[in-house]
Amino acid sequence: MNSSNPEHDALSLLNARRSVPAKQLDAPGPDEATLLRMLRSAVRVPDHGKRVPFRFLRITGSDRDALGERLAARSQARDPDIGEGALDKDRRRFSHAPMVIVVVAVLDPDDTKIPEVERLLTAGSVCFALLQAAQALGFGASWLSGWPAYDAEILALLGLGGNERVAGFIHIGTPRIEAPERERPDPAALLTDWHAP
């Protein structure tokens, strides 16, 4: 696909990608049609064996605060000496952005043909593609995980099965700030050539 633009529009979008901190995301979030448009782009990822090893869970409205209360309670159960600041952080973890999409990796243990790591990487690719789609449609987004992504009780609370994992919590909303650029690695410094011995 050619473009008269010397730097192709798609590459410009990739180069402009920035994570907007979840605390800097406000309403409005995407409406139903816009979210589905984002997800249509997000599912166009490499998927060896066409396993579709992922699904989506949407958290919005008062359910964000309810989840935060459950996180705070779980946090206190995990660490009875936890400070009030850390508890408040967990309580508000999902309350900033108007929408959180949980990208759930579905890893069928009986699938021995496609390595689990490849299926997990596919789910991770969905997270990144969703960030790109959100930004392309004018929203800010942030891919987060943290301890709730690995806690068995929280995973059960979210309705994940034993063969499922959180690939990422994607916080989506309208950015209150323009996310600053940060230093990026130099790809030339990361590139080496392999030669046959």
C-alpha cells in the first residue's frame, strides 16, 4: 500500500503512540459502536493455528468502584499491615478511566499443537493493537497489570476460568493531558546480524 505521504500515515500513528496514565483519563469513553470498531482492529493480530486465544471483559460505571472496594479488601487480607495510601490506590485503581477492557488470555491446556507461549503472545498483541486503535480514534489508553492480574481470588471475582489469565487491563478514556514523549531505545543499537558459523 503506497502513500503520497513520505512517512506513511500508519507509521506516523505508530510513532506517535504514547500511554496516557490512567489517572489522566476522563469521560467520555468510547460508545458501543466505537468500542466495537476498536475491537475489530484489535483482533487482527497474528494467531498461529487460528486459536483466538483471547476474549474481552468490559468494566464501566459503578462496577469500577465496586471492583476497587473488592481489591482494597483483598489487599488488606493479603497484607493486614498495609498502609491507607496503598489501600486507597487499590480502591481507586479502576475508577479513573471511564472504561477498562480486560484482555483475557484463553489458554486451553489440551491444545498441545500450538505452544502456550505463542497463544499468550497473541493475547499480548491484542493489548497493543487495542492501544493503537484507541489512540487512532482520538482516545487515550494505558495498558496496566499489577498484582490483581495475578491474584487467584481477583481472577475468580472477574469470572476467569482456570485456563485463563489477564493479559492486560486496558484503561480507555479522553485524555486530560497530552502524554509526554519519553526516551525510546535506539533500534540500531539493538540490531545484530547473525552469520552462519
